Amino acid sequence: MAKEIKCPECGEWTSDNEATCSHCGANLHPDRSEEIKRMLSFKPLDIPLIPINEDDHWFLKGVKMVLRTGQAIFIAIGSAIVYIASGAAH
């Protein structure tokens, strides 16, 4: 069940996950408004992988799939290293 809070403007109960009141539109978290804006503007990384075209020769598709797998493994290993390094820093 979602946590609810009382709106400071209209006094109605609304979900704590929302940035504004669902009844009157007032800002529910004036102290967290910058954090909420930053979280809502988050875009996942666009990692460029080798494109596999539908009209590529079957052999070329196979080579590209192998290279793509290598890219994914490289990204996974790099991410793991960054995760471990950031944990060691704290």
C-alpha cells in the first residue's frame, strides 16, 4: 500500500509518491522539489551497440552478434569495476 500524506493546501490525502496534490495541484514536497525534478528528468544511458541490419548477409549478422556480445560483456565488466570502486570509496 502506498504511503499517503495530507496536502498542506487543501487538507486532502494524496499519495506521497506524487510531486503535486492530485486534488488541488499544490506542491507536496517544497523541500524536495529540486530532487524530484532531477529524478523525473533522468534518462537512461544510450549505449551505442553495433547495429544488425535485416538485409545483412547471414555471416555478417553472426559476426556482428559475436561483437555485440563482446560489447555487452565489456560494459558489464566495466560496470562491475565502477560499482566495486565506488563501494570501496565510501
